[in-house]
Amino acid sequence: MARRSNIIRRILTAALIVLIGLLVLQALGYGIGFVIDPEGGVREFGYEKPTVVDNLTVTLVGLVGVGMLGVAALLILSAILVWRGNPAGAYVAMIIGGVYIGASLCALRAEWWWDAGFYGGTGASLIVLSAAVRWLHASPRGEHAH
């Protein structure tokens, strides 16, 4: 039984780290683009690029990029902590999962169905996988299985 628990813990930890890795790539891809070219990023929000883009819109898109780079940094921190068996890594991932669910609700309000599904699904997955990994690490057998 202990061996099976250890295998399940390793599989779930690997799945969490893979999910985090994919989300880091996604956040970096969008974040860098929005920071470097916020005016070009206006199109990404479902609008054709208008002939005139006001400064506030450009600034907000740039700030979204900065936020995404911050999320990428937190996700990297989370992956490192999870890999090392530090419980804080799972908690950081759960918090980011909650942020992604919040982003999903904003996307629903704007009727961006694909974005809502992506952020809602990945946010829920982060929370569930992180909670499972944390629970398995906290179990009496999990604490000594590092």
C-alpha cells in the first residue's frame, strides 16, 4: 500500500509540474508580447486594431503583460517548491488557480468562451492537483517518502 501511495504521489506531482510548466509558457508568451508591444496586443482582446488606440488602453494591455509575467514567476517558484517537497509550492499553485478562476469569470462576462474555458479549467486543475499533492505529502507515509 505504501508503494502504491508513493507512485500515486509521484504521478500527481509530475502532472502538477507539467501543468505548471505549460502555464508558465502560456503566461510568458502572452506577457512578453503585451509588455513589448502593448498596442499590438489590443487585437488579442477580441477587437480589430482600431485606427487610433488611446493611451489608457495601451497602458492597460501593458499592465496585463506585467501581471502575466508575475504569474509566470510565481508558477516557476511553485514548481521549484513542489519539486523539493515544500508544502508552500502547492499553496502557491492553489492561489494561482483561484486567480485563474477569477480570470475565467471575467472572460465569461466578456463572452470570450475559449478563454473562460481555458482559465477556468486550468485554474480548477491547479487547485485539485495541488490539493491532492499536498494531501499526499502530508500523509504520514508521504512525509517520509522524500
